[in-house]
Amino acid sequence: MEYKGRVREIVPYDRRRHAGGYGFIQSDDDQSIFFLLAWANYQPVKVGDYVEYETEMDEANRLHANPVQRDEKRMAKQIKLMLKQGNYTTFRKRLPVPGVRTSTTNMAAAYEYLNNIQNDFGEDNDVLPSTMLSTINEWISKLLDLMDDFDKHEQLKNLLVNRNLLPKKNQIEELITLQKNLRKMNYEQRGRYYGVRGEQLVQAKLDQHQLEYVQNPTLPEFDSDGNVIGATEIDFITVSMFGIHVIEVKNYGANKNQEQKITITKDGQWGRIGAAQENVTNQNDLHIAAVEGVLFSAKELENIDKVKLLATPIFVIPNENVELQNLSAEIIVRTGLLYDAIARPIRKTRQAILKNDEVQRILAVLNNALEANRQFQYVLPDEHFLNDAYSMLSRYEAAMYVFEHLEEIYQ
């Protein structure tokens, strides 16, 4: 007679007599059925599988199943019925992995593109646009967790994978890689948000004192022989009668609700609570070298004494959340003392370092130098990113619905 049912339990059976791997299926009606695992469609039958087989009595008068194979059609029918009840469907196309692409562009264009996508996401989901990357990252985590939950129901999981409700094996690695890219974009964006906010405060202070400056210039980076080996981005370069100042804005602690402490050691190491040490001083030294490299090599400035073209580094912490302990010789100030730090060296002498025409010529050289080195590589969502993310979420919800109704599937 034919039999169909779900595997409740598999128990090894007398391995001394049957080295081929006999066992028991404890079926839905509690009837013990003896069967040969090797006949289970050439695959081990697992707990939770739906199986179908014919039965006969063996020489010991025990009910013997022969052969045993998975009953895929019945389970597929149950899944289809279950999805229909939940107003879900299966898909012809495989589950999409939201894509990212590497683009060569400037920072302003990169973040404008990302912000436009985030604004669309915010309108669709009634959430803050800034939460897009974190939210989609969470969607992926839920999907991967659900895949793990289905490990105990491998037959059912394979059917959902074949119906494109769950990711195929090679797509799991793609999703994990995507999560890394999303975290990277999110980290850069958060840093950019607080960085921009800090730069706005510094810019307001420079405008208040009518200082001329170049904001966010990207200048060529030189090696010791004067060869261009890359590019470096600078927050501000001020050029005035006080000389040339390269300003690095570090808005550390701006996104914290508790006070932070920064200690700058004698050798320029910046230590923060909960963060690795950074040699921010060395970073700004690269900026100084880039500025002076451009100015020293400019023919338009040949008649200006090189001493006047030396740049002075200034670090600005544009918030009051952090406690500063500066043991170095570097100039590190709050925004309110920025102008004083720029003007202090010549307050006593009352002698301008740069004349007005020199200021304008230097600014022109800097603006000309930065044009060719503005573009960098950015990892950004592709044009199908949002649609693929929404499709991925809808399939997760359908698969989750099936998981929540396992008992009905196995009836």
C-alpha cells in the first residue's frame, strides 16, 4: 500500500547487522516503519521531510518501506495554498540583491546622488532619509537569519529557494558583501554629516571676519622628489594678510550625548575614548606639503619670497562636547578662538605678511591647481537599488509568513 507522511524521528537500527544504514521513520500516525536509507531517492531523509513510499512486510514480520522518496509535490501545493491565503505570491525571477557600483566623481556629486535616493526611500517608508542604509542592512540581516531558521526544514527551504522567495547559495555571499558596503557608506555618510556641520561653523567664523579661503580643495600630493603621487582633500585654506593657514576641522564627539576627552601627545598622536589612536598631525602635514608644493612650483608666484608661502596648520574642534588636553606644539582651538589663532602672530608687529595682490594671486593658483584632482572613487547604490531592496523585502515577508505557519504546511 502507498503511504505519505512527515518524518518525525530517525533512529539508527541494529548497525551490527545492517552496516548499510537502516533506520526508523516515526510517522504521523505513530506507526514505526523500517526502511533503507540508501533507497531514499539516493539522499538521506531528514526529520521534517514529507516522504512517500510503498509498504510491505519483511522476513521478521515488520512493516518495511520500499522505496522512500521525498513528496515534493504535496509540500509545493501546501506552500502555494499558504501564500495565497496570506496574499503573497511566488516569483519567476530570482530574488534580487540590491546593487552598488563604484563611480569616479567628486564628493559633492556623490553625496547629492546618495541623498536623492535616501529622500525617495524616506517618502516611500515614512522614515528619516538618513536611516535608509541602516534599514536596508537590517532587512538583509533578517533575511539571512531566516535562512538559518529554515536549516531545520531543508526540504521546505529548498522549495522556497526554487520559488525565488529565499536567496540561492551564491546570493548569500553577495548579500554579506552588500552589508559590508552599506556599513561603509553609512559610516562615511555619518562622518560626512558631522564633518559638514563642523565645517559650516568654521565657515561662518571665517565669513564673520571677512577672511578669504578655498573650501574643500583637492590638491595634488607630492613625493620627496616633487612627483605627483595622488591627491589629498583639505577642509579650508585661508589666504589673508596674516599668511596662509591650512585648517583641519575635527568634529569629534559631535554625535555623542556624553562628554568626550581627546589627548594629543607630544608626537602628535590623537587619543580618544573608545577609538584607536590617530596621527591627525601627520595627516595635516600631508595637507601642508600639498599646499606648499603647489605654491612653490607656481611660476605666477616666483617673485614672492618662499617664506611668505609657508603654510601654518590649525586644528579646529567645532563643538563643546570634548575635553581637550593638548601636549603637542600644534595649534588646536575651538571655533570661537579660530580668528585669534590666525591673527595672533602679527598682532604685535602690526606688519602684514601678504599684500592684497599677493593674496589674490595665491588664491588664483590654488583654485587652478585643485580643478584637475577633484574626482575620487565612491561606492554608491545603482539605479535599481531601491526597487531591488523593496522586492527583496517583499519576498522575505512571504517566506517569513510560511515560516510562521509551519504547522499548517505540515498538516
